[in-house]
Amino acid sequence: MLKSFRTEINPTPEQRIQINKTIGTCRYIYNFYLSHNKELFENGKKFMTGKAFSVWLNNKYLPEHPEYAWIRDVSSKSVKKSMENACTAFQRFFRHQSDFPRFKKKGKSDVKMYFVRNNPKDCRCERHRINIPTLGWVRLKEKGYIPTTKDGYKIRSGTVSISAGRYYVSVVIDMPDPALSVQKPSGAGIGIDLGLKDFAVVSNGTVYRNINKTARIRKLEKQLRRAQRKLSRKYENLKKGESTQRANICKQKLKVQKLHQRMEQIRTNYINTVIAEIVKTKPSYIVMEDLNVKGMMKNRHLSKAVASQKFYEFRTKLKTKCAEYGIELRVVDRWYPSSRICHCCSCIKKDLKLSDRIYRCTCGYIEDRDLNAARNLRDAETYEVA
């Protein structure tokens, strides 16, 4: 079983220069691949795959353009991985799974430095440091989090990324299958109703509040608004020709990025905590609804609240956790009227409004709207196993 681990690293100044150089080269190659294929399409020529582009770049383009020899100064694995990512983006576009690939912009796009294990001496990990090809030994800020090589674990591949001025490493490690050692859960099944008022309501009565309504997030959002206004004023002064230096803009931009990262980490940690508490109850199965997040994002009044709840990340991590503990994850169709069905008499209340937070049925059943939906999801008979 493959499992990923991500933690912060503390590289030396020389290693930081090498990481920045590699990420910049990968971004350039990604954009070059997109522009080259666009040029081929405009001239009526055949689309060039990632492998064909790599052969053309090394054997024809670079020998004819020696001024771009700096491309070969970084890891070839990272450069080839950026070509593969660009080719995958085109393939998804051809299959109508995503929009046309966009160019990567410096400071905004998430470009990573890729590395892979080539020989036994590469990608070794100790308690306090990790060996990365082309970088050497890099110190870890969180000691003992990544399984060490001395314990028999092997790192397959990994990436180095930059976020808000900090450096992170993410590795993929061969791990023993936990489902073989963990006892099969025998508890009752549960249903989870995700929403905006409360993040999640479980059929057993547990309610997980919306983390975005807490004082901690609201304080950070207030700081973010002020920092963004300050950054906007610096850009406006620069356009007017006033004395605003680029270095001050970069400093303010870093402050904005750190606030975004802080809120992102709080929300991610809350999702991990909720999933851990749900899975530790050892239910035999978990049922949740297939939400139409893309359609919900089209509502300009709710798009920000929907995006901050991170429903897709919750479902992805819950699926991984259920696979580790041998729990069956069931997904109910998005058109299943879980909120309108009475859990007592099974009649459907068609005139139920979104503002009705208490479900009242003619049979006398009165219950919270979200709790009623969670119980209906738990007892749903039509579902798909994720």
C-alpha cells in the first residue's frame, strides 16, 4: 500500500537556490510545451506528446539554441515530470474533463520539484533529515513523522514545493496494508449530512460546527481583508508613478500568502479531526450524499461558503481512511430526497423550504432537518460503494 507524507523542511541557502531554480525551470518547460502545441495546432500539424516533446527538446531545440543550456542544469526527472503534467492537462481537455490548460504564472501557480528513487542510496530518510536527489541531506522541521529507512520503509518518489515562503516535502512510501491487521468493524452504520450551517451532522446525533464561523477564522479573515487592501494600494501607487518599491510589494504579498496558508491549515486540520473521530467509532459502513459542488459554486451568494467547507477534500480523505480501516463507504445519488423524506413514516414533504430548519411531518414527527437527512442517508437502499 502506498501512503503519502507531507512535512516542512529547513533547507540551506544553497539548497533553496537549487529548489527555486528547479521549480522555475519546470514552470518554463510547462509553458513552453503548451505554447509549442498551440503553434503546431495553428500551423495544422499533429499534436506532440510529452515523450515526443522531450526527444525534440534534447536532440533538436537545445543544440540549436545554446542560450537555453540552463535547462540542463536542474534535475532531468523534474523537467520530464512537468512535460508529463502538461500532456495530462491536454488529455483531460480532449476528453472534456477540464478546460484548456493555462500557463503557469510565477508566484501564483503551484509548481513542484519532482524526484524519484533511482538507486538504493537515493531518497533515504532518518528521524531528523531526508536525502533528496540533487539536493543531498535536508533537515526536517518535524522529527519522526516520516517513517525512516532504517525501519524498512522505502520512498518511491516525492515532490518539493514552496508555499508562503516555506518549503515542504511530500513523499510516497510503501506501507503494509493496515486492513490486514485491523479488525473488521462491527458497529452500526452511520449517515453523514454535509451542509453550510453545520459542517457535518451524523445520524448518531453528533454535530460538527462550521469552522468558518469561529472567532479564530473571522479574526484571520479581518486581517486578510486589511492586508489585501494594503497590497492593492501599493499596486495603485506604483501605477501612478509614486515612490512604491517592488520589494515592499513582495513583502506585503508574502503577508497575504501567510494569512491564506494559516486559514488553509486550520480548515484542513479540522477536516482531519472530524474524519478521525468518525472512523474511530468503527461503524460497519458510512453513507454520504454525492453533492453537486460545481453547481453550488455557481451561486455567487454561497460560492465562498461552499469553497471554504472543502467538501471534496473531506470525501477524498474519508475514502482513504475507510479503506485503511476496512469500512464500506457508500455514496447516495445527489437526487435522493434525504431532506424531504420523513424518517418515521417515509412520506415526502414536497413543500419543504431551505429556510425550514425543523422538519415537521403530518404524522407528528418533529426533528432537526439535518439530523433527519443524516438518518435517511444511513437507511438508504440505493447507493454506490466508493
